[in-house]
Amino acid sequence: MSELIISSFPILLKGLGITLLLSIAAIIGSTLLGLLAAVLRTSRLPVAKQIAVIYTELFRGTPVLITLMFIYFGVAYFGYEINLFAAGILGLSIYQGAYIAEVFRAGIEAVPKGQWEVSWILGLSKRQTFMSVILPQTRGIVLPPLAGQYLSLIKDTSIVSMIGMSELMHQGQAIVDRIGQPVVIYGLVALLYFAICFPLSRWVQHHQTRSQIS
């Protein structure tokens, strides 16, 4: 048993490294996309607002695997090539961005409308008001649910194995296919996911506790 763990660990760590890179890239992409969608959804432009609504409702109403499959195989169908890593980043960013958009929207709408009016009286433009007044005030509101969504994204990276990407879950499956022992190998995979997610989960709980106290 110990020999199996020792021999499997380097392979799983390699997959873990890919999972971390994929997670970080998708977190950045989904955050930017979610923020953009939230801004469009809270705007006064009917067309922009409708586009944001369609985007969020469409991807929140479909499985992440469908999004990944559509991007990876859909791009090839139209005669273009996309590598697995790029497809994983794009798919997770688009899918999670729809959820993150709702987190940002709730945070933006939680800021009193009087803040906008005061800023305009002071001569600030809409962009300056949003970047310097509204967005900083949403930070405390959106951080806990945003971190929770990041946790969901990290766990969703395991689904990218379905399109053949050699991240943590895929490496675990490859070891099981080769030497068996699924309980041991998948147990190691679960522990490695736990090692990523637990610190972030504890940080979210700590932040929520401090917010309730204050």
C-alpha cells in the first residue's frame, strides 16, 4: 500500500499543478467576465441589460460539462483548433462567470443609490463613480459568496478530465486504469482537492464571522 502511494504521488502532484494553474486562470477570467456582465445587467441600456440576462440565465441553467464540450468540440466543428488547456479555461470562465455576475450584481445593487447621486453632484463621471465609489463598497459584500464560487470552480476543474485534460482527476483515473486500487487513488485525489479548498473555505468562514461581529 505504501509503495502504491509513493509511486502515485508524483503523478498526482503533476496533475495538481495543472489543476492549480487552470483554477487560477479560470478564476481571473470568470471574475472579469462576471464583473462585466454585472455592469451590463445593472446598466440603463436595454440591449446591454438583455444580453447580460440571456448570458447569465443560459449558463446558470446548463451543466458545466455541456459548456466544456460545446467549446472544445464546437470550435473544431467550425474549422478552428483549440488546445485542452485553453478550452478548459474558456469553458470554466464562461460558466462560472454567469454565477459570479449575480454575486457582483447583488453587491452593486446593495450600495445605496444616493451614492451615485452624490458622486454626480461632485462632478464625477459614471466610470469614476463606479470605480472609485461603488466598486470599493461592494468588496465586503461580495467577498464571501465570491470565495464560495471560487471553491465551486476549483472542484469543477475535475470535470475538465472529460475532454481529456491531464489535471488531477484525469491523472487519478489513469493510475486506476493502469494498476487498479480505486479506493486508495481516489482517496489521495480527494485529499489533494481538500488541501486546496479547505484553506479557502476556512478563510470564508473567518471573514463571515468577522463581518457578523462588526
